Amino acid sequence: MAAKPVSTVTRSLRALLTVGICIAILLSAASPAFAQKKKKNPDAPLDTHTTIPMPDEQQIDYNTSEMLGAWQVGDVDRLRKTYADDAVFVSGLWAPPVFGWSNFLPLFQQQRARMQQVRLDRVNTYIKVSGTVGWACYQWDFSGTVDGQSMTARGQTTLVFEKRNNHWLIVHNHTSEARAAPPQSPALPANAPQPQVSKPPNS
């Protein structure tokens, strides 16, 4: 079988190379156009994650749990997300209110640095919503180590929430510890004789 002339082989290779280059150029030109078309497609889903909206009372209850969870572990970033910048903080101590998150933060950090093994349980929660304002009242049980000493306490808190940009934020926190009531003598029936006060004898 006779070999093909060199010129024919060269022409065939050159033609094949030319076709390959043309295909490469076409593909490189088509790729950005395809990418742009894909990018501009308005029907393409941007985010597959969907959130189910909760009723306002449930959102307030959830945000209250988030706040207490962040407080227990000392997570400042999580705690910050639950409060408005202009929140007001009132404690059961004889002290003026603390105005604003920036003023509350150093006090919280000082307080939290003294505590270890913190546990705070919430009970008897009542939540009410009126328009863009809501409030949550609850009782709490605290246990932990404070300044190296074991401590337990009970108290109650009222949180006032305001709906801002479709998100419930705490704008007022009033927390106080419940003091034990002094023992009382049993009340006497109304018709029982009242105890007589003895008078000192005449001298």
C-alpha cells in the first residue's frame, strides 16, 4: 500500500488543528454567555432554606429562651441579638436604671465573671401582645457558684418587647430576687377574744 504524500498528511493535520481551535473558540465564547444567561434567570431559586413564621407570642417566648440561654453560658454576641440598643435595665437593688446596651454590657461582664456552673430555670411564663408591643412575665430559679460559694436564688422578671423591622427586641428588663417573707402568727378569728396587754403592777 502506497504511502500518502507528505503534503496531504500535513494538510489533514492542519485542517484537524483548525477545527479544534474553532471549537475551542466557540466554547470559550459560549461559556460566559451561558453563565450570564444562567445568572439572569429569575426563576432560579436563590435560597432553598425556608423559615416558617411563628405567631408573635411564640416569637417572644423563643427570644426569651434565647436570651436566658445566652445569659447562662455568658455568650455576649447571642445575648446582644435579643436586646435593642436603647434597652433599659432595672434590678431589684436600690440603684438607678441602666440605660442602653453599651452601659449594661460592662456590668453584665463583671457580674458573669464572678459566676461558674450557672443554671437558670424559667417557670410560670405569661406572654401578652398588643400591636407592636409585647411583654413576658416569668419566675426563675437560679443555682451556681458565685465568688467560689454555692448559691441559690429565686425571683421574677418582666421583659417588655417591641417589634422593630419585623423582629421582637427586648426594650425593658425588670428583674428582682424574691425575698423570703417573715414568718407570721396565725390570724385569729374575728369573734375570738383579743389578747390583753398586761399592765405593770402599781408600785
